[in-house]
Amino acid sequence: MEEGHKEPLVLRVEGSHCSLSEMDDFDLTRALEKPRQLKIERKRSFDERSMSELSTGYVRQDSILEMAHSPGSRSMVDTPLSVRNSFEPHPMVAEAWEALRRSMVFFRGQPVGTIAAYDHASEEVLNYDQVFVRDFVPSALAFLMNGEPDIVKNFLLKTLQLQGWEKRVDRFKLGEGVMPASFKVLHDPVRKTDTIIADFGESAIGRVAPVDSGFWWIILLRAYTKSTGDLTLSETPECQRGMRLILSLCLSEGFDTFPTLLCADGCSMVDRRMGVYGYPIEIQALFFMALRCALSMLKPDEEGRDFIERIVKRLHALSFHMRSYFWLDFQQLNDIYRYKTEEYSHTAVNKFNVMPDSIPDWVFDFMPLRGGYFVGNVSPARMDFRWFSLGNCVSILSSLATPDQSMAIMDLLEHRWEELVGEMPLKICYPCIESHEWRIVTGCDPKNTRWSYHNGGSWPVLLWTLTAACIKTGRPQIARRAIDLIESRLHRDCWPEYYDGKQGRYVGKQARKCQTWSIAGYLVAKMMLEDPSHIGMISLEEDKQMQPVIKRSASWTC
Ligand code: GLC
């Protein structure tokens, strides 16, 4: 899709940053154009190769797809049953599609989204009967992968319209570009009319700002364009303007000393007070991804050109900052442990004045010799060492993580499988906070007690991001193992929103049943494993100037 823009962008943007304009995945685009009949063969060869080559090392996306197009000759003798049988659709797949379709929301006869949870048994509906922007993403991907783009297009246009509303919290007017956290369609059966109400944070519990909504909107617009090849939507003046408005909110100049985006509490999937404020990894990764997606779709016209330049500069600074200061591995941990403090001037090694005494005990045991991750947050004298799954997976998908860092994130996941995956994929963060820290950080939140909900709970929706990251790094066997876990319980437990406990063994205390993104996340994971070329919708290749290093890793082989 982006081919149309690619060349002009290279010329218009500063020469030294040419590579950024090339970062979209050409090979994936080509693969997506292949006729759909190839699906079965593609899948077979991918599975076969994955048993040997894919499991032993880093494989670039294009080589995965090349493999996928050349039927493998390897015998299936030593192939585990689970793989051999993977041609048989799991019975849960049909159930999931049925449940996903039940969750569809219509506006004047047109599907415009999916409801957050279809849980009639729950006494308290709260806002789970609304279409959440972030929750709709896996639904949208499932529909796109299934060749049903209309609902996604309608959703993008409907939310774009809502962006145009005047938004207020009490007497305070919100920024023009703010996208809603959620919306609801009200049907009047008597008058036979449909109306929409939307929430931009002014009704949300705690009045939290949905910073992630605008980023997801841009990411979804690219996914739609990539999957359908329909350029006409992203090129409309309305969509171009919508993107620019979102970008204006996060590219404006202020007092910042860092290229990361400063956020208040509860601005993303973790929409309650959980110490996730300042520069949280989830928002930084989504910000980076949205910038790259916007860059591939913005027209270099009079209004777009300035944004393109600002994006290129910001991406440059943001990737440097994140890769240098948010990255933690054994070596880096050891360096921080030995940091001097109170250093002044440009020569400071400990730039943020992190106090080694603030390193929590758990992280010393947790950190394997091989492996690493982006920490939760970095700001002056504050490093949140917690591991957050969504931010790390999106870092892989957007290529915010270098190829080495991506491999290290997957290595860590394998090494710490018990802690991060346990019995139900996937922990939203690790570890939980408890006792005094829980009181101070959460403000005594009874929903976020230890190993529950946002505080170390396990969220099935995260399976799709994990699966996508596994495919991108050439380690599908990790995703397969996670999917096996999900398939053993999710349907039986009625698609809960989250699980509780250190191992994620118990259905969450206040978890909704029939949670749509748990259902859609499973479907997306299944479809991506079946046809890895789908990943092109939601993944961006490494900047071509930074050639990935091909490395071996001792990943699981089954
Ligand atoms: C909860 C989650 C949030 C989600 C919403 C609807 O508030 O924290 O991430 O969007 O439920 O499912």
C-alpha cells in the first residue's frame, strides 16, 4: 500500500533519515498479494521448517515468507502430534467466531464495532457494554484476517467522527485530536433511531485520559490499508486530518527534556492507578509504532510535510532513548548496581540519577544471563523495573527493539516461562506489588490486589501480541505452547477477561465472562500461526539501514 508514498517521502525528508521511509515491510506486502489458495501449502511448509530452522535462531520476516512459499521436503516422522494435527481446526475456533459475531454492535444497520463483554450474568454492567477502541483492535484484526474489512472501515470512520466532537471535563476543554476511550450505540425501538454516546475520559472511572486510543486508531488504519490494499480510506482528507490532529497532541513542543511522551495515570490498558504514569513503556511503544504507521500514510502535501519532518526527527530521538535507557539485561543491571550517584554535567554515566538501592531484590534473581526487556518506566531517579508484556511485544512488532533486543525479550520469556506465562498466558506485568507498596502505589485499590487484574493478573487477550512477536522473531513454537494453554481452559471458563494468582490459575475475582478481546485475541493468534503472512498488518520491519544480525538462540525445539 505504501509504495505510492514511498519514493516522494525519501526525497522530501532529510537525506540522512532516508531509511525511515523504507521501513515498511516490502516483502510482507508482496506476500500478502499472493493468491489465497496458497494458504494450506504455506502453512505446511512453515510448520515443517519451524521444527528445525525456525526453532534454532533468529529468522528475518522475509526469510520466513520465502520459506513459506517453497514447500518443504522434510519428513513429518518426528513432528509432534500437536503440530501434525494443527490442520484440524480446534473446536474452540468455531465457538469463538460465534461469540465474536454475537458481540457486534450496529449503528443504523451497519456494524461499527464489538462490545467489550457480553456478560449477562454480571450484575454490574459498568461500561462493558460499550465499544472500546483498544478492545476492538483484536476484533478488527480477526475480521481483517477473515476478509471482512467493512466493520473495520465503519469503526475507523465512526471514531473519526467522534474525534470531531467538542470534548469537556467539567469546564475544561480537551484537545481536538483526542480519540474516545469507548462509545455506545443507543437504540430507540419506538422512534427507530440510533444515537451514539462517547467517553473521552469524562465519564471513565477516575477520569483517566485514553492516550492509547489515538495510537491504536492510526495503527488500525494502517492494518486496514495493508490488508485490503484500499488506499482510498487513509488518503481521504478526513483521515489525513484525523492523523494530524492526533499527532499534534503528542508532537507539540513543551518543557520536555526527553523524546518520550509524558502521561498521567491510567492512560492505557492499565486504566487505574498502578504506578503506570510518567513515561510508561506501553505508551512509548505504541507512540513509536503509531509514528511509523502515520509516516507510511501521511501525504507529503502542504499540511502533511511538516508532520512528516517532525515524525522523522522524533523517531530518531525516541528509538535512541528507548534502546539506550529503557533496556535492561544482565550487563545493564550490573552496571546500574555499580552506579555512582549525584553526577553533574555531560560526562554523567548515571544520567537519570538512579539510586542503586532502589533496585528491587526480585530483579536480581529474575534476570537471566541471556535475555532482557524494556523496563516499565524511566524518569529522574525513578526506574520502574517491572516487566510489562504489551509494551515489550509492541516494541518487537514496531521494531523499536533492535533484532538483538527482540531476541533477548523472547529469551527472557522462555527462561521465565513459569513467572510470565504460568498456567494462563499472559501476565500483564511482573511482579505484582503488595502490602505497603500496594497501599502507596494503588491507593488501596481493592480490584488491583496482588496477582489480580492489572497487578500481576493474566490476560488472555495478550496472546495475540505474544503470538505476533513470536512469529516476527521466528519462534512460533513459543506461541504454540501458549495457545495450548489457552485452549485447555478459555472456552470452558467462558472466555474470562483475566485470571488471578501467581500462576494465573484462577478466573479473576471480578473478571467478566465472554470478554470480547479474550475471544478475538485467541482467533487472531490462531490465524496468524496458520498464515504467518498476516503479521504484515501489524508489524513493521527494522529500519533497513540497521541490518539485523542473524543470531542463533537455543529456543525450545518442540
Ligand atoms: C478494563 C481494562 C481496559 C479495557 C476495559 C474494557 O477497564 O482495564 O483496558 O479496555 O476494561 O474491556
